[in-house]
Amino acid sequence: MYKVSFCEESDTVIRLHAEVLAGTHDCPFCRSREVGAWGQRSVTLLDMPRRGKRVEIVATARRLRCKNKGVCGKLFQQPLPDTSEHHNMTKRLRRWIGEQGRVRTFVAIARDLQIAEATVRQVFGDCIREIESAMRILPPTVLALVNVQVHQACRVAAVNAELGTLVGLVDKDEAAALSAYLADIYDRHKVGFVSLGPSGPALAAVELVLPDAVPFLDKPHVLGMVDRAVRGVRRTVRRDVTRQVRDKHLLDDGLILEQRLRDLSGEHLSALEMWRASFPALSDALEAAEGVRRIYDKDAGIRDGSDAADALAAAVGGLGGLCATHFQPLVSTLRAWRGPWSNYFTHAGARAGGLERLDDIQAIGTVLEELGRSHAFGAVRANLLLPPALPARSFSSRGVSISRLVAGAGVV
Ligand SMILES: [Zn+2]
């Protein structure tokens, strides 16, 4: 405990002069109880700000000398209670920085305390690591790594694909950052499958850190590429006709192109007939898309990568001109990703445990934009994944529900 002897206050600083109350102290080196006074020493500790002013405690601690002369005889200082000695601050200030860092910028906190932003960042990081060490996120059987666009940056959401929970957040789509994340997963050998988009760094990290897990190119990423190809064709077709033609003949084209043939209404089927005559690029795009989408139907009989490659070739092989150009990225990606793409079909666990859709996961980007307007990534990540303060005892978690996260932020 401290006993405050007097207090000075200026416009910006409150300075409390305090004495560390004496107790009996053993020598920390030899445990001898025979110790004697050896002067004193002042240490300035930072405490929580009050009334917008920086608070300093100038603590006077006694210096003591071990009297166990022949053996030890060392000098030491009376310990400072409730102090985070590493940073010369009180423990409650350290806790305060851990809490404030979640909701305010490090710059603002540093300004309040009149200390360097780097110190705030460091103390906050320590607090976060402490909370993390009390918490164990259980490893998913099927882990999905999904790139999430946030303003100019690309983050990677780590998702428990079976439960639809967020289990991690990586600040960059880079192999080093992803490897560090994967290496930190508790019981990581339990991860059996990793659902991926066509991201080279993610595949490299998985192969390096989780060599026994099966990486696979997941369905919604492939279907997303199909949608992009179709949209590209549509955009070009519409650009090359007059507004009158668009309004008369291309009314529901966007809607039609998203659908499976079996779901088209009578009206849409006659529109498709008309496209065959007047806008063959559109009908070709829809038929090619149908061929690729069909690969994922349960009754399509695709058993492995070679069945899938044959079906792909049948769907897009004959495309020419405009369609060929827009489907090219899909074709070359699937060719380059042949192994992980095959894994999806060969492994029942990948097929059953993969993702059905990406839009809810990608909506996390909007949540991150909201949370992260001025915050450091570490604080945003902590807000999403960690409890607000150090829990009383360690606990396990299966991650945070993505639908709740996204609904809570009013995104969906
Ligand atoms: Zn001693």
C-alpha cells in the first residue's frame, strides 16, 4: 500500500508523493530475514488519468541491505505494490489501457496519459495476449480461410465451416501472417480440411503448417467465379446495344443469368429463346454457367477431379469470342488449382463440410469497417473475438457466431 504525503497539481499533471508502507521484507536473494535500511529511492509511476490530467505517483521506496554478510549481503529495494514494473505504471492503469484500447484510438489514450503511442500499443498488446492465454479456441474439423475486403485492405477470416463461427482474423492475405495464425491454433492437428478460395498465400501456409490437413478449393469460390464471368458477358453485351434495345429485350437478363435452367419461368425461357437468335453471347454464357453449376449437383455423378475437369471442358470448351474471354479466368484458375479443386470431389469430408455461401462471411468486412474506422487491427480483432476483460478462469470457445455478428452490426 501507499501512503500519500502530499499532492501537487498543475494544469496538466496531478503528482502524488507517496511512501511505500513498510512491511517486513526478506532478502529476495537468500531469504534471510536480517535486513537493514540502506537509504531510499524514488520511482515515478503512472496511474489512471483524473479530470483529464496525467496522474503520477512519485513513490518513495526504502532500499534495504541483506545482513547475511559473508554469504549474500546484497542490496535490494522494497517491492512496489500493485505495480506493473515493466512499464512503471500501476496495475489498474495497465488494465485501463487494455479496456480503453478496445474503444478508443491509441493516439487518444497516449494523449491523455502524455506518453508515447508505442507504449500504449505495447501495453494493450500485452493485455490482449494475457486474455488470449486464458482462452482456448477449439480447432475446427473444417477450417475455412476467406478473404474479406476492408476499405483498401484485405483481411482473412478464419471460420469454423461446420458451425459458422469466426475463429480467427488475420490482418493480411500473406503466407507469413497466415502461417503464424495457423501455427497458433490450439490442437491444430485436429484440423482435417481447409476450405480455400484461389489464394496462393493461404495454400502455401496450409501446406507448410498443416501438412496433414486436406486443402480444397471450395464450391462458393468457384460459383462466384462463374457469376463474375456471366456478369462480364452481360456488361459487354449491354454496352454494345442502344438503350431502346436494352429496355425492350434485356429486361430480366441479370436475374435470368443467375438462375439454373430448371428454375426459369416460362417467360424467362422464351427470353432465352430470343437470346439464342439475337444475343447468342448471353445464351452461351448461361449454358456454360449451367454446365459448371451442374458439377456441384448431387446427382451429377462427379466422383473426382478428372470427372470435374471433363464436365468443365464440356461446359466451356466450345465457347468462343466474348464468352471465352470472360470465362478464361475461371478456366485458368481451375487448371492451376487442379489438386485442391479435385480434393473437394475426392474427399467426402471436404464436400460435406465445406461452405455453402460466402456472402455472410464477406459481410464481416462491413463489420470491420464499422469497428475499425480509426482503430488498430489488434483492437478490432480483440473486440470481435475476445471477452472484454481478463476472465476469472480459463475457458474454451468454439468461436463467435458469424450470423449474429453480422446481424448485430445491421449488415444483413
Ligand atoms: Zn540475502
